[in-house]
Amino acid sequence: MDVRVYPATRLEGTVNPPSSKNYTTRYLLAAALAEGESLIRYPAESEDAAALKRCLADLGAELIPDGPHLRVRGFGANPRNPGTLNPGNAGAVLRFLMAVCAATLDEITFVTDYAESLGRRPHGDLLDALAQLGAQVESREGRLPITIRTGPPAGAGSRSGWERPPSGRVVRLRGGTVRVSGSVSSQYTSALLFAAPLIGEDVTIEVTGDMKSRPPIRQTLQVLQEAGIRVEAGDDLRRFHIPGGQRYRPREYTVPGDYPGAAALMAAAAVVPSDVTIPRLFPDEQGERQAIDVLRAMGADIAHDGQQVRIRGGRPLRGVRFDGDPFTDAVLALTAAAVLAEGETVFYNVENLRYKECDRISDYRAELNKLGARVAEERDKLIVRGRPEGVEGGVTVESRIDHRVIMGLTIVALRAREPVVIRDAHHVAKSYPAFFADLRGLGARVEEH
């Protein structure tokens, strides 16, 4: 699906943000790893959530819709082995399940239909960590397809160097200390945290390198605590100790609103005359709630009372300089606002944006500049020279199969002189299926083709 975005004169109304993608993923996994029934209130209806639900069902979980909620009957530490799992284009789903399956199954293969997106993303740091715990891995330089096996040491009697253990004597991951790099993605650390309680022995996780994206790790720790798992975590989130002998407990979870998706709505409301209210945005561990502070620093009229955000847009915006690592998934939306601000904006310490669904620095910069923006890059920076008068538009841009890119391009297109076509914009459904409908509800003109 392509969309045509027309210049906007005003946005007005109240719009509910999607439910948090990150919390939904974590609550679904915690519920599946418990024996018994859990209730998840207001889970996200996104492609990532759908991908995880498909995989969990393949592993033996029962997922029962209950109005806007979902009941999950988990498989505990004993999932069914489907042989192959396909997480679609969901990187977090893949990484979490690789670790969990390594701890609970003797062999599993992961594949994807998105060879040019998830198929190109690196996972080697996590695979190296799983190898330290006793897994054996086959992959193409850490990329999909990936087969993970656990069992006796390599070299005994098969061409791959591995023999399936006799029935009843499956030896999976062992405990001990595992070191994992934090320089590419925090998802590797979260994956190990979810898997550690399933190993049956004490596990210590040490994070090495330049650690990225601490807020999602705090989300993981919050969810694990709610699920009854005890984790001893260092204040700097570089060392974790997970005692053995623990089990996930069934319980009720409530998913908050999604700050990354809401950040796109906030930025859209900030760059045009508007009066927009976004409810269900509470204080929690989502780093992207800092989008409120960034927009306020840019000069936006934005207020947050702990329950909802109100933006009255149309005021001149000014350039800012921020470390974007704490709010990675809001950087592209905020960059879009910076395109329409006076002066220079720099978001630095964001190299990990290069390892997402696309290269969110180079690819996004290229598409923004097609619109008439003035965006430059360094290895770990996005640098914007604003055009407060708006951009030319009147062109077709590519989605790069990336939901964050699509939302960012749409924000800028609202202030283009001529309509903008975004190709393959249906990929916005990865995190925010109702994005275009919600914008139309606020008064924007967006046509789908």
C-alpha cells in the first residue's frame, strides 16, 4: 500500500496511542513461560505482537482473545518443538525466542520471509553468548537462517559435529557466567535475562562494550519482577545475577500506551497548528517518554499530567542537541520535527539506529532529503539544518520497509508545499496499524492507494 500525504492546516482532537509494543512483547513471553493462565490487558495489535503470538502458539501456548484483552495458557519450561520458527520482521521476537528456545529445546531453526530486512540484521553477539552457555550455532555470519542446538560437546559422530542426546537425557544450557556485548543492541541482554530462569542453575550476565538503550532493559527487569522472577541487577545495568530454581508465575498484566508511537503523534501536532490530546501515557520505564522533554526544549507547547499529553502546536520550533540513546525509537519522529525547526539539531550516540529494520541514519537521511530537508550524518549522529518555512515535497519517497521511517516521513510531509507519496507504507503496521487512520481522525488528509 502506498499513501499520499497532503499538507495539513490544522490537527485537532483526542487520539489513543497504540499499546506499547515493547511491553506487549515482554508480557506475552512471560505469560507463555508460566504454567497456568495469565491475562494481558490491552495488548498491542501490531505485526510484531502478531509474530510473537504465532511463534508462541507454535511452541504450545494457548492464546484466547477476551475482548480487548488476551488470555494466555503458558507452556512453562516445556514448549513443544515445532522444528522451525518464523518471527517475520520482528527482531526482538527473534532474539528473545532464540535464547528461550536454546534453554528449553534440543534443536530449533529460525527463518524469516524478510531477507532484506531482518535477514540482514546481525545477531552474532547473542549467538556468541549462547555458545558460552553450551549452545551450538549454525548461521551465515550471525544472520538468518540460524539453527541452535544444545547437547554434548561438538565432535561426536555427525557431520555437523553434534548428536542428538538420547531421549530422557537432554542436556541444554548450563549456568555460570556469560558475557554479552551491549554495543549493538540491548535486546541481547534482555533475551538472556528471559532465558536465565529456565536454565535451572545460577546465571551471571556481564555486559561488555559500549552499552546501548538501557531503558528497554529496565522494562525487561520490571516484567520479570512482575512475573515472579528475582534478578539481582547492578545500578549501571552491566551485571545481573539470576538465582537458579525459579519459575515464571501466571498473573495479570496491563500494557501501557506506547511512547514511541505517541512521539510520532506529538511531533506531528508540534509542527502544524493543533490542539491534540493523547491519553494513556503514564510514568513507566519507556525511555521514549523523553520525547516530551525534547519537544518542550524545541519550544513546543506540550504538557503532561502523568495520565495524558496535550500539544498545542504551531509555535516556532528551534534546534536542540540531545543524546538520543535513551529514547532510540523516538529519534526519527523528533528528527522530523527538527527538519521544520529553526537552526541546527543534533541527535548523537545513535549508531545503533543503523542496525534496525533499515539503516535508520543513512536510509532515513536520504529519504528526508528527497523531500527538501537538509540532513547530514556521521557514524553515530543525525544532523539537521532546519527549514521552518517547510519543505518542497511533491515527490515519491521509499518506506525502506521501516515503520519508524514511514512515520517520520509522514510528519515532514504534513508541512510540504506539495503532496508526498510514501511507497509501501503498509509496513507502519509493524508497530502502529492505525497510524494513518488516527491522523485522518485529527484532520489530516492521507489517501491510501
